[in-house]
Amino acid sequence: MSSVDTQAQSTPPVRIKPGNIQLDQQGKLRHFLAIEGLPKPVLTKILDTAESFANSHEQREKKFELLKGHTIANLFFEPSTRTRTTFELAAKRLSADVLNINISASSSSKGETLLDMLRNLEAMHVDMFVVRHGSSGAAHFIARNVPPHVSVLNAGDGSHEHPTQAMLDMFTIRQHKPDFPSLRVAIVGDIMHSRVARSQIHALNTLGVGELRVIAPQTLLPAGIEKMGVQVYQDIDEGIRDVDVIIMLRLQRERMHSAFIPSEHEYFSLYGMTEARLALAKPDVIVMHPGPINRGVEMDSAVADGPHSVILQQVSNGIAVRMAAMALAMRNPDGSSAS
Amino acid sequence: MSKNQKRIHIKGGHLIDPANGIDTITDLWIADSKVHAVGAAPDGFTADQTINAAQQIVCPGLIDLSARIREPGHEHKATIASETTAAASAGITSLVCPPDTRPVIDSPAIVELMHHKARQAGQSHLHMLGALTSGLEGELISEMISLKNAGVVGMSNANYPVQNAQTLRHAFEYAATHDLTVFIRPNDPSLSAEGCVHEGAIASRLGLPGIPEAAETVAVARELELIAQTGVRAHFSQLSTARAAEMIGRARHDGLHVTADVAVHHLYLSDVDIRDYDSSCHLLPPLRSERDRDGLRDAIKRGSIDAICSDHQPHEPDAKQAPFPDTAPGLSGLDTLLPLVKRLADEKLLSLAEIIDRVTATPARILGLEQGQLGVGANADVCLFDPNMSWYVSADTLNSQGHNTPFMGWEMHGRATNTLVNGQLIFSTDHD
């Protein structure tokens, strides 16, 4: 005969309240996992801090001692050269020690779980993980499983968020057009699969942009996108009319094989950015792209290399913004903010 | 085995036996593994044991239409012994195990092995669904008659939809010829694809691949046509969308003989509960919208969904310790089935007697079993529960080997105190 312990049943268990995992008790950045959930002052602080680093660049003062003695591990479960390089440069400019770990499918097939891998790295006294992973929620999962002195920066998780990319985009917009409430912004392309787009939508709405539009064929729009605070357009000529900022998204070539679009040619004819289309936007419109660009699919070379393009500025701003995120999120061994 | 059985008197409980229309305080007398009498003491009955059931509900033992017990093949998650014991402690006296064990339940030897293990454990009854197609591969019809003779209660292809409509049609025809019920968990795999949550605003926000409502409704539409064409007796398992429930309600209205169940958690939770990637809410079928949850409740109330099950899927802790899409789907549901079902009566969805019917007499009817009722001569599978006992869901209070439940920390009202299977008291919280 089996039985249950009736004594144990009367006491409520201790439940941990799921607060905002990204902020510490003082409301400062603790992990940088997603734009969603971060208040405007935190985003502004990241931009301001990035600005101080960017200005110092101009004074050729390239190295800061801020994170000397701290170790940052770049944990990349998906191949990436550009993003990983800018994170690495940012860490080095803050004098941190950097560990680059590229986890191919083969090492996870050895049977080691993600948690085991984290435990091993923690034993090497890593203070911050910069994580890119193919599964949405991976950065959240890791953040929930690290000790209090370890921070996590999301460098892209599945189709969820890519917060540092969005912040470097905000930084670039602010350089050109600092008054967000007066801006009309359009994001064009594969919204459904884009973690960049989700982060941008949250960032632009938190920073109070005047009007936010997304432009894409129905097949590349995620269900319920309008609930994220955007106006949906299927017709690009209508959607980009009088906008101040155009953000083009990358179209993965494999999308055609899953019947999201018929061909690159037809996609370009309907959604590609040309000089003729650009004329529909505000005369001083800026054109952005998170890279790498598929020329002739998302945009004409004339636009990518033209006077409205700020694409290369985005790349250089990436370093300052990532330095800011690292400096703000880094913890001391006692768990307090290191900055 | 009836020779050495105790004669038991269950005294002064509130007997709810929906199949026999009983809903009153009375006594139950059990002898030779059967219900010997209801009400006044039969002449010459001397009880070996009296169970004081005052302030308690006495009802037929619950029949759970879908519970994975993980054996054979996944014993690190749970075993026949662990889960039939957990079931008994939760007032569930019969479990129906889908055929996706390893090896698959597609041969009489597996059925016999599982029956043997369940008899050895000596806890709740274990019933099995046989694989509709060999190896659940969707290509060859399984040896249904051999499986039927070995004792399966129906046929199913579990979570592996038969994609070829001609194969499915033949399987339905074959099952119909031999009077077998087919259990269908409707899903069109080309639409559910790599999805892990309900397609909607929440999936979009979390960047998780969605499973559209159409993955369920397209499958229901196709299956209803083939059921009508073949005349097979069919049961839809674990509906998750309000629309699918409506489609089945309409088909029944048009005279088709189909039944359906819903997992109890779909009547309480929705995709909102996923929050920031809570992997205990990674389920298949997924938690749908709040509108679906309310629609499924309505379908239970109107009767277009007949029964409620736990869709029990216990896991070891590691299976849920990973980024959300990489975790194993499913929840451990045996321990919470009774209190969650009872809460539907507390919330006035149905009366307590009606709701007990949905987990006893109705599933018995769907399975063609004589259990699920406590008339004189019935098999004495009995559940006694204290409807007011308050308890919190925690690792300490769960008896299943799997602790993966989104109800962790919830306060529950109602818990089994005594469980009888074949007239034998196999679980009791009375220590004296």
C-alpha cells in the first residue's frame, strides 16, 4: 500500500517571482537578452554610453581599462564572422580577455548538454557570455542558469531578438535624426524570420517613434504582428511614402524553397529598393540594412552605395554599442555592477 | 484471486455514480472484487474492513484516455510500476497507453509484456492502444486482429499522422470490419512542421515557430470524410482548438458516430502561460489561444467533447532543461487530473456528477469497457476523494516520476484518499 505524506501538503512551496531577469535591484542592466522589457532610460543609457565611446574613437583613444581582468566568452552556436568580430573588438577595446568558442553541430553531438558546457566554462572563471544560438529563448535559458556574477549578452537567438543590432541601428538613426517622436520608420522584408526586426520594433516603440510600418508579403509576416505596435503594408510604394528611415532586412535564399516567395526576381520587383522607389520617401531619408546585403534582391547597388545609405556607419557603430552593452552589464565577483 | 479478498464496507460517503444516476450519501459494500450492494447492508455481510467515507466523494475510479507510462523504451522517464502506482494515488484506476512506446505496440508480445508488468505492479489497470500501422510508420496496416486478441482497446497512430490518405482509408476499413475503435490525434504534419507553440501573436513575439490552428482542423476535416466513407468507429484525442471541436459537433449533428476528448490542461492554460519560454508549457498539441481554451470549455459543456484526459507525458528533469524549442514536449498530468476536473464543477461549468461522468462512465463507453460505474455486480474500481483537501503542487506532493508540470506551485482542492482496484484497497492515506 502506498501513501502520500499528508503533512507536506498543507504548506505552500516557496515560489520565485519571475521578475525582469534583465535588470538588477537598482534597475540597471544585468543581462542584455532582449529589447522587450527594457525601459526607455536603460536604452537611452546604452546609447549615451556608446556615444561616449564613439567620440573617444575620434580622439584615437582606442583602449579603455574598464573591463581589465574580466573574461568574456563568445559562445557561437551558429556561424558568424561579422557579429562575432565586432563583439571581439569591443571586448578588446575594453581590455577584457576574450575567449572565442565556436560550437559546431559535432561538439553538441558528443552528448554534452548546454548546461554541462556552461558549468565547464564557469569553472574557467568566465564573467560574461556573448551567446548566439539557433533556438529562440537560448539566451534566456542561459541567463537563468548562470551564477549571480555572470552576465549574458544575446548576440541573436533563433527568430527572437538581436538586441545589440537593434541598438546600433537606433544609435545610427539618432546620429542622423535625433527626434524619434517626429519620425516615420519602415521596416521592409522578411519580418517573420528576422530577430533583428523584432528587436528593432521593440526599440523603436520604446524610444517613442512617431509611426512604425512593416512592409512585406503576407507569407513573410508573422501572425499577429500588428499587436507589436506596427502598421502593416503589403504594397511597398504605399508603405515607404514620406518615411524618414527605411530599414531593409536580409532575405535568406532558402526561403524560396519553402514557398515563402516565388523567386528572387519577383521579390525584387515587388519589394526591392530602387532609386525610383526611394524618391517616394522623404528627401532626406536614410536607408539601413543589417548586412550582409543581397544586391539585386533586397536593394539596388545604386541605393546601397548611394547618398542615402548609412549601412557602413551601422557597422562601425556596432563596436561602440557593443562596448556600451558589455560595460553596463558586466558584474563584479560580488554581483554588483562593474561600471 | 477473489478467494482471499477482503470484504469492504465504504461507509457514509457521498456516492456519485453517474452511469446509474446515483448522487447521494450512502454505503457501498464490496466483496469478491465486485460491488456487492449499494445502500443498506446486505444480509449476512460481515466486513473485514470499514472505510469511513464521511465528508468524502465516492465515485468510480477515473479512466484516463491518454497516459504515456514510458515503458518499454524510456524507463529513465517513468515505468509501468511508477505510473500505475501514481495513478492509483490520484484516484485513476485505468490508464490507456498510446502505442508510441519503444518498441512500438504493434505486436502481441509487447501487449503481453506490458500486461504482465502491470499485473506484477498490482496497481491500476493498464490498457493499450495498438499501432494502427506497423511501427507507426504509416505504410503497412498493423496486425490488428492479433493485437485485438492480445487485448488492445483500440488502434491509434499516436503522434505520427498517417499521411497517405489511401493507407489511412484502408486502415479505417480494416478496423471497421473488425469492430475496432480508431483513436486519432489530429495533426497535419506539413502545417505543424517544426512548430513548437500555437501560431499567434505570442509565438511571433517570442520568435518561436508556430503550429497553426489549421494543422488540427485540416486533419479533422480529412479524417471526418474518411470516417464517413468507411463507417469506422472513431475517437478524436486531445483536441486543442475550438474550431475542431465545432467541426466534430457538426459532424455528430449530421449523424456521424465520432467521439472526442480534451486534455484537462487545455481547459485552464493558454499560450499566454508560456511567458518567457517556460518549457513546462512546451506541449503537443500546443497550448492555444484564450479563445480556444474558452471554446473547449464550451464544447465540454455542450457535449461536443465527451471526455477529459490527462495526456500524461512524464519526463526526466534534463528533458526540460534546454532552450524552449529544444526541450521535450509534454507534461506530467496524473497527479493533477482529479483536482483540475473537480475545479470545473467548482467553477460551475458542469455539476460534479456531470464532470465525474466525463472521466469515468464516458471514457468507459468510448473504450467499450464495463468499468466506470458502480452498479451491483460491477468491477469494484473505486475512487474516494476529499473534495476540500487543499494541497500545493510541488516535487514533494507529486507521485508520478515526472515532475514536469506547468501547475507547479498551484493550490489544488481535492485529493484521493483511498483507491480500490478489483475490490482491493491499493492506496490509502489512512495510516491506521
